[in-house]
Amino acid sequence: MNIYKYDIVFQEVPDQISLAFYVCGCPLKCPGCHSPELWTEKTGSPLTMDLLHQLLADYKNKITCVLFLGGEWHAKDLISLLTHCQQQGLLTALYTGLDDIPSSIKDHLDFLKIGPWRAELGGLNSPTTNQKFIDLKTQQTLNHLFQR
């Protein structure tokens, strides 16, 4: 699984400081996507367990969550990475353009954003969005936290 970049983000998962990995290889290619550089899986560099381990050590006590977003993922690799994050006591989150994901992945997530980008409906900050941000532990949709 390749990543285009990683960054510390503050808004994507409400009330969390997240280490976000921008995953390459999105087959959905939503019209109007703000990150078309993530469409090709061949861009970026591999997200190895060694790199993840090093970044979690570097950001220890500075982050509370690890987020995977951008392109789509490889389930087996993603589950391994999520498991490692959980073992470090971190929350986990995934943004996907799909309408649902397998329970084998959900079992390793605290938060999940689902739904493709539809420009006419807007993102999570829009009351008309088709996307949902879900707290998987409580099954509550938290879109209201993005809307002002």
C-alpha cells in the first residue's frame, strides 16, 4: 500500500489529533475530487510497518488517532497497520468513498467516513451531504460536528 504523504491533522476526526496517511490508488476517481494525485497507486512510497512504527514513536504522546484517507486500501495490509496502531493505544479512523466496508476492517476502527464525493451535495460540513462520519463504538453519525 503506497502513501502520497503523511501529515498531522486536526479537523478530520473531531476532538482528535491525527496522524493522517494519504493512501494512493483510488479507483473511484470521483469528479471534482480535491486529491487526484491519489488516483494512481504507482505514486508515492510504500507504507511499511517499519515506517509506521517509526512515526508512531516520533509522535508518541502528540497524537491520539491514526487516520487513513485519500485512495482506497488493501484490506490485509490495512488491518495489519490498524492493529499495530491499536496496540499502541491509539484510536483509528478511515475515510473511504465506498458506501460500506467489510466488518473485518470495521473491527479495527473507531471512526469511519463513508460515501463518495458528490460536489453538488458537499462534504461532511454540508447538511445535504451523502457522506457519513460514524463513531463505530456507539454507531452514532457525527456529521453535526463538522457543520457550523
